[in-house]
Amino acid sequence: MPSAVSSSRGASRGSSRRSSAALRFGRLAAMGTVTVLILIAGVWASWGTAQYVMLTKGRERGTVTVASCGAGTCKGAYAPLSPGSQPRAEVVLEDTAAVAEGRTYTVVVKPDGTEVVRSGPAGVLYAWVPLGGALMLASVVVAGGLLRTRPAWVMGLSGVALVTAAFLVR
């Protein structure tokens, strides 16, 4: 009888190990997928603005002197810097923490012709702020779901550095 009991315990341990490994794999797959989706969403959200700031060849570039701000946008007169660009009496710039009335900013005109985005180092950093937020969020998933604390710290601190730099560079 003792041999029957010990063999059933061995079979129980084997299936327990397999189910434990399957659960571990499932958790890693699920959390890895969530992490990748968060990062893809951050890049997707950032690219909407970053494409105009980073790929400026053939786009109208100039400066905007901000005259007034309200309701999430700032308006001002556009003065061209690139050949073929036309001056505009009023263009719209998104109101952010890095935009103030009375200041002049270098900008790139979006294809519709009335909306502009900041260019230069400040514009590039600001365009990638959604990715910084995604890095911070994904770091929590990596630390808690994937149990990888070092990569989580690197991701989280990279996100904090990106967001902080975007609001410090004017």
C-alpha cells in the first residue's frame, strides 16, 4: 500500500508542475501583450505630432508670436522662415505648459494650413510626451505582472525623464 500512495503523490506533483508552468506562461504572455500594447499606443499617440516635427523636409516652417490663449489653444501671427511659405495673420498652436502669451516659437505648419506645432528640441520632446506616459504605465505592468524590476525601473525613469524634459525645455 505505501507504494501506491507514493506513486499517486508523484503523479500529483507532475500535473501540479505542468499546471503551474502553464499558469506562469499564461501570465507572462498576457502581461507581455499588455505591455506591448501600451507601448504601441504611446508611440501611436506621439507620432501624430512627432511626424511633423521630426520630418520637416518639404514642410512650411516659421515662427509664431502668441497673441492670445484660451480653450486649449493659442493663436498668433505666423512669419515664414522656409522658402515658399506664406505669412498668415492667425494660426492655431496647442496651449501647453510650455507656451506663453507674448513669446515667439519656431513652428511647423500642418498640411491643413491653420494649425501649427512647435519645432526644435522642445517640439520633439513635447511630441513624445504620450510615449513617456506609456513608458511609466508599462513599467508598472512589467514590475507587477512580469516580475522584472530592473527593466521596469529603466522604463519608468525613462518616461519620467522624457516628460520632465519636455516641460523644462522651453
